[in-house]
Amino acid sequence: MSPTTAVHVRDLHKRYGPKRAVDGLELSVEHGEIFSVLGPNGAGKTTTVEILEGYRHRDRGEVSVLGTDPQRGDRRWRSRLGIVLQSADDQAELTVAELVRHFATFYPEPRDPEELVAAVGLTEKAGTRVRQLSGGQRRRLDVALGIVGRPELLFLDEPTTGFDPEARRSFWDLLRSLRDEGTTILLTTHYLDEAEQLADRCAVVRDGRVVALDTPAALGGRAARQVMVRWVE
Ligand code: ATP
């Protein structure tokens, strides 16, 4: 593993009873890239991300995230990660702006809350209580909360599900600007166009293993594209 590697996964396995959710998955993410894990429902994307975030234990395999095994990650390690959680219901009485400002207080060098609300397209909702947001708006808010602390490495699990086309495009712009600032991003998606538009490199997963890994352009030029399209449809 080179010093430029942010995430390294080798021969990762996770079963739920008889179901092999992750079955020998291998990938590595370089610092500063947007790396996409593309696959259909049930491919093992969420399970993999949860293992990388340290929320789920693996059965076997090697995993390193920012040089640390997630199963041994401490608070300091966790503070370097951007993890998107669903905002809790007891926070739902706050307004969007209040909740983002509240989260900003947890970090030494937070992003400007107002700019962040604008960047996720919620300026018009800044004064709205969180419980009154639509599902897509709430997801965007959750993403804002995940990046307010300027993480080195951001995990996004199907972040644009429920977004309208304009919100997706502006969200992609936000991720590109985060990448340009030096943030490493690992993003799962089942949208082929999202991987094509955003990713520097893309791993196509199916049945818990990587079946193709390359730049989207290179993948697009091969039979893998047809396979991906078929899965995604
Ligand atoms: P989706 O896009 O639908 O979220 P995914 O690629 O994220 O899918 P996972 O959620 O990791 O895939 O699920 C991989 C497989 O493991 C699926 O067959 C799923 O039904 C199964 N699975 C996931 N979580 C559990 C669980 N807690 N108990 C049992 N089976 C599970």
C-alpha cells in the first residue's frame, strides 16, 4: 500500500447468515480522488461502506482507512472522516440553519454554515424546521452535516437518491469542488451517469465483488458498459 492510498481493501468478506453480502471485495482509493462504487441493489455497497466507516465488523479481509483498521479507529481517526448519518428526530424541531450551525460547533475549523446551506441548495429552506423537509431535502441536509467539519475522506452511500435533476447537478458540482480542495470521496451509486459524471475511477460491484475497475471513460469503452447498463436498469 503506497502513502497515496486513502482506503485499501483486500479480500473482504461479510455474510449475513447464508447470504454472502461481500465476497472477496478488493479496491483501493487514492488521496484526492472521487472513487465510485457502482452496482445494483443488493451488490454489497452499503455493507462495504459501513465496514469502512467502522460501523460493521467484517468476517475477514484486510481494511485500512487513512492508515487505520476501522475496527480499531479512535475518535481522532473518526474526526477525519465525513460520515453521513440520518439526522435524529430530536433535532427535527430546529431549523435547517440552526442545525448546521449547531454541528459546526463540534469542529475546530468548520465550513461557513450559510455557504454550506447554499451549496446543498437549501438556502430557501434555511428557516424551515427540519421535520418539514421533503425526503430529498433532508438527505441534502444530512450530507451538509457530514461535510461541515472539512473531512479528509468523505463516504457517501447513494447520496443523490431522491434528488431532482437540478439538485443532482448542483450536488455533483459541490462534490467536484470538495475534491478540488483535496477531499477524498468514496461514493456508492446505482446511477451509471453519476459514476460517469463524477468519478475519477469506478469499481463495478456485483454479488459482493468487484467485476470491473477503471476510469469511467475506459469502462465506457468496453463491454462492461453494457453490463453496467443492464444492471442499473
Ligand atoms: P442497496 O443499493 O439496495 O442498498 P447494496 O448494494 O447497498 O444495496 P447491501 O445493503 O450491502 O447492498 O446488501 C447486500 C446483501 O446483503 C443484500 O442481499 C441484502 O439483502 C443483504 N443484507 C444487507 N443487510 C443485511 C442484514 N442486516 N441482514 C441480512 N441481510 C442483509
